[in-house]
Amino acid sequence: MDVPDIACAVTTRGTSGEADRGLMACGTGVGASIAANKVKGIRAAACHDVHSAHQCVEHDDVNVVCIGAQIVGAWLANDLVRAWLEAEFSTDEDFRRRVARLHAMESERDNGTT
């Protein structure tokens, strides 16, 4: 199956409100994150360490985590998913402003202003 097909299935659930977050896996996690990030409202990140898995939610409100099945073993994958699921978006104004700017960039792109 192609990564874009999986990304469509995962992100549709997120953008429809059916799910708050999604998880994807591919060889490196990079192709999955590229495909998922093509969808408005999705912020995907490839994560291969626990710190990034937690911080991508805390600082950037990432709603799709992408894991490289050829990079990460089963034990670490469990730890990554747990850290990602337990993380919450920070109330710090700097991070809120950053994510608001990401939303604005999407809108500008949709309106042809960038």
C-alpha cells in the first residue's frame, strides 16, 4: 500500500473530528510525515526518540506521529507512542502563537497569498 493512501485514511479521521490524533508508520517515518502534512489542519512529525515524541505535541500540537518501522524497534515504539499520547499542548503563549501562525500559513496558501 502506498503511504499517501494511508495518510488519507488517517488524516480524514482527524480532520472530520472522528479522531483527535493519528499514528502512521512507514520505513523511516519521513514519507508518512510528508504525506500527512499535505492535509490542511494536520501537523505530522517523524519521531524516533521519546523527547521528540513528547515535545512535538507540547510545543507544536502535532496531531499525527510517524514512526519508522525500519528505524525503531517494538519496545521503543511503545515508549514513543506512550510519550506522544500522554503529552498535552502547552498553554505557553509562545507555543500557542506559533501554532496559530501555522494555521494562518495554511489559510494564506489556500487564498493564494503566499
